[in-house]
Amino acid sequence: MGAVCGISEDMDRQIVQAECDEDTMFSTNVGMSDLSDEILLCILHHVPVCDLLMNVSNVCHKLHTLCHDKTLLTNVSLSEEYLADDLSVRYILRQLANHVQSLSLNGCYWLSGSTMEYLARCRGVTHLDVTGCRITSLCLSRILSSLTLLRSLAFNVTPRFNFGQLSSEAVDTLSRLSELRQTLLTPSYGVVPCCAQLRKLMLQFDIPDVTREGVGVCCQLMVGQSSVPHYQQLEEFTARLAPGEVNQTLLLLYLAVFSVHVPKGLRVFLVSIPGPNPAHWPAAPSLAQSLGQRGDLVALQLPRTWLDSLSLKRALEGNSPKHLSFSRCPALWPQVFQSLLGGGVRDATQLMSLNLSGINHGPYSECRSVEDQLGAETMSQLAGGCSKVKHLNLMHTHYHHEKSPGVDGETHLCASLAKFRHLVSLTLPACALSDGLNPHHISTHKIPPPLLFQGLKKPPRVGVQSYKPDSDSSGDSTSGLTLLLAGCPFLETFELIGPGFASALPRLEPCTRGSVEPRGMCAWAQGVGDTHLAALEALPHLRRLTLAGLPGVLRGTGLIQLARQCRDLQVISLANLGSLKTMNYTPALLEALKLCTQLQELRLEQPYLNANASFFEALSCCSRLQRVCLISRSGTFDPSAVETFMEQCCHVIMCHIFMGGTLVACRTLQKVLMDRFSERSALSVVIYPLQHEDLPSVIRDIPLTLLDRITLFQSHVAQPPHLSPL
């Protein structure tokens, strides 16, 4: 007890809140123990629960009491407590047993199954998220049997999941669930047949078309299970699909009952299917009509083959939606704006997020008129009618500035976007920032050669932009971008993606290739360069930055200026900047990394990346770094430099390197890192040749929570809260 009192007294001496001016000849020292309980609770609310229960609570008796206050332990998340091992998590769960009501272990892939058993002690839990955790059918049964108050559940349906192993008590608990989120790694209904009172059903389909042994996967595995309930009370349905025919087939089985009966209370319907040709769903028109009859639609997203203009009009008519997504639906372009601006919705000001990615998409060579591109006047009207939009996605669209004023005097798309005063996240095509066609790129816009010579022309490589060494973007104007940044100073997430970019990482290749243009198609996009990156320094709140497919970035000097001013950057994703034959912006990148002291995640993709000692030395300056992913088809790395970097950055739990080199060298380094830093419980190290034939199966073994992070270039902007994008 004396030692505890000594620690408390020492805190009182060290924590000084205020000192009066010397002229008053009076000074006061205020220790933490002198603060009121209310103030201390507000402070402790920002402390992670692991530190709260294992460290802070041991300082003194007062802090011990406050750390166990129910206001701090009612809603607990351990999702990103990467340093918490099995022993510490078990201790925490014992401490939480009588307090916690909402508990999330989402993505805690490193915890053992025996640790998951401790969840059965938290009998007061009403909301439980164990997505990505190691839970068998028997373990899940024991947990559900104990948590009789459970109303919300999220978990993975793995290939070894056995519905028949659930006890009657577990089935009773499932029958009372009102919210369920399933990540399906195998064709199955999961526990849906037991959940007759569901109000929210969220599904993620991540099933490969073939097994590791090369055997095709089919949905006949579902035969013999109980039929899916008719979702009598369902209010929200969301589904996110990875590429593959099996996932689409399984989704249609889940939706089979919608062709017979659409739940009367349904107000959220979000379905995301990657790829250019989603399977047709005949019940879509009746669903749209049903959504439009009640007038309480909150969120809507449908694949492009599921909707037509008439169905969309019926769905939106009389509603006041908050989240809308029309990604890759070019045929709906006129109806979307007619509904939002022409009174088709009851109150457009309620709209919070809008995804128009690829809504007017067509190859640049086929853009014959202004109607085929984004319009400044249209966006200006949209900003006026949908004044509260916080998240906007315009990726895979076109805007080619011709310096001609619009109806309201708008001369640039960025000037119209600047009217979205509440924007927090924004995704734009690169050409949207260009103030005009750079004379150096006019040659890319010439009349195509005769058909006789076209057959002799080398076919373009998808995802690789043409770049001329004599071109220089330093003279390009940034007047449009300046207007945008002045009107939207609160942006936290900004993504700028060129029209010809496609990641070399193969997981999403089937769906990204369908929306990628051949290199050199959009000359306007090639004019966006270093001066534009430097202008982004006007965003003091910027936290997440994505730059991909920008051939106009020459030396990368804009990255230095940006990093110098945006000191709170936490996530940076860079891919295919400048010339793809040589990485000219390496010195600037290294200098910028040294300034990113708050960086937690870096994803870098460049065909010729030299990850040498200098690179990892600069990266080591990011002391808070947690996740690193390097992708380079012809790149090289220094194994000793990687090892030194991992030693210096003690918070790194994800080190994924996909480059050139031999399989032996990659596996050797991977084993060295896993053995040397095994004390990091959540450590995930993947070092593999990018062109190796076994790479898809290697990626499949990466936990989904990390896999979503390394496949980052499908936009994370303007997605409804229940549906994170692929």
C-alpha cells in the first residue's frame, strides 16, 4: 500500500495543470488525484481497455475504482489491440465479465480458440462481434448457450462449420437475434435458418470458385439444410461479394424468398457485386417498387443489371435516402439526377453519402459530347440540392475542362465540388483536377491511324500509362484544385485515381480490369502532377491519402510539401506514379516519409521499387507504423534492411512484400521475421514473388481484416456504413 501511495504522490508532483503568473507571487500545482471523478472518467474514456485494466488501474486505489466504472466497460472493442496476447485477453475478459454489454473482437485472428471460450463468462453481452476469430462450431455453441441476452452476432462461417453441432440452447439464443453479420468462406446458410426475428442481415461472400486442390466449388452443398426464413421482420439487408460465380449464385439463393415476399419494413438494401457482368435478378423491379411505396428508404445500392430507369424512379420517389450508390451504372445517369434534382425524392438534403463511381463511364475515345462527361453545371445543382453530403465518390468518370463558363458561371468542375461544404471524404478521377489539356499531351488525342496499320500496332498493356520524358507538368495550373480545397477544408480522406490504373495484386484483378482504359486514353489525366500534390497541403485535417495511376508526377516534390503541412496523415497509398520504367520520385518519397510521424499504414505499388537500406531507414522514422504493404513486379528488397526496420518499428504487425526475387529468398526472410518477432501476437508476415503461380492461394491465407487493407485501391469513399467496399 505504501508503494501505491508513493506512486500517487509522485504523479501529483509531476502532473502540473497550471501555474499562475509570477507577478502574483503565487503558484498552484494540481495533481491528477485532485481532479473530479467526472473529468478523470472523460480522460480514461480515451485509454484503450487493455491499458486501462492492466496498467492504469494499478496506479492507485482511486484510479483502480474509476477504471472499473461501468461507463468505461459497457462497450468494449479489442479489434486493434495488436499487442494483446492470449494471456492478457483472458485476464481482460475476466475483468469484463460482470460489466460488458457490447464486445468486439473483430479481426483478432491471432487469439487461440481456448481464449474464445472465455467469452461464455460475459453473460450480460447483448452485442458480440467475433468476425475473423478462431471459433469452431462447438465453441460457438457453448458461447451462444451462455449468452442468453445476445441480440447481435457477427462471425465467420468457415468450411468446417457444422450447423448440427449447435445445441438447443444455442439455437434458442439465435432465435432471439435481431441483428446478424456473417462472413461466408464456404457455401452455407450459416445460422440464418434459426434467426426468425432478424431485423438486420449483413453478409460478406468470400468463397473462391476453386479449392486449393483445383476442384470447382458449387452451391449444392446447401442441399438438405433448413430453408431460409422469409425475413418477416427484416429492415436492413446488405451483401458484399468478392469476385467469383459461386458468390453470385449463393447470393441469389439467399434472395430467393424476395421473389415471393418483400419484407414490409425493409428500408436498407445494399448489394455490391464486383465485375462488369453481375448475374441478373428478376425480382429487382418488384423490390424497387416495394421500396418506393412506404417512403422510408434509408440506403440503396443495386448492381447495374438489376435496375433500369423506371425501377430506380419508383424506388426513390417520395423517399429521403441518406446513402445512395450507383457504381458502374451508366444507363442510370439521367434518372439519378432527375430524381435528386427534379423532385423525385422527398428531401434531397437528407443525403449523406453518394457513390457515382463510373456512372458515366465509357472509353475516352467514345466520349463524343459533354453529356458523356461530368458537368460543372450538373454538379453545382447537385451541391445546392444535396447540401449535407459528406462522402462523394466520382471515380472512373471523366471531366475535361474546356475553359468555357457554365450556366451559373462555373468554369471548372472543382468550383462546383467546392460547394459541398460538409465533405469529409472525396474520390476523384485524375482528369477532374486538370485545368486544361497540356500541349505536351496533344499527340495522345490525335485521329487514330487507318485500320490497316492498327493491326500492326502493339496492343496496350492495361494499367500502364504512356509517359514522354520531355513532358513536364510543372507548368500546369492548379486553379481548379485551389477552389476545391478552399471550399472543402475539412476533408479527411482524399483519393485521386487515374483512369488507366489497375493494381498488380491479383485478388481483385477480374473486377478491376473491366473498368480500366488502355494507357494514354485520357490526356487530361496526364497533366496532373507535382504541383497538384503540393496544393493538397491546404487540407490540415487530412488523415487518409490515396494517389494511383498519375503519370504526371515526375519528381514527387509535391509529396514533401504535402507531408510537411499535413502532419496528421495516418494512411498513405501510392501506386504507379510517374514513369513506370524508372521510379524517379524515390528521393522525394524518402524525404516525405521522414515527416510522417503519425503514419500507421503505408501501401506502395510501383513496378520498379528498390526497397533498399535507405528506403527502410526513412520508413523507420514512422514510429507509429503498424501495416506495410509493398507491391512491385520487378522490384528488389534488402533482407537485412527489412529485419532492421522491423526491429526499430516495434508496432508493425503486418509486413507484406510482393516483389521479384526467388521463392527461397522470400521464404527465408519470412521465416526469420516470424521467428525473431514472434512476441508480437498479431504478427502477419507475407513475403512472396509477385509472379509466382501459387500467389493466389497465399493471398487466400491472409486474414480478411488484413487482406482488405492491402487491396486498397477500390475506393473506400461514399460507402454506406453497413457496406465496406472491395
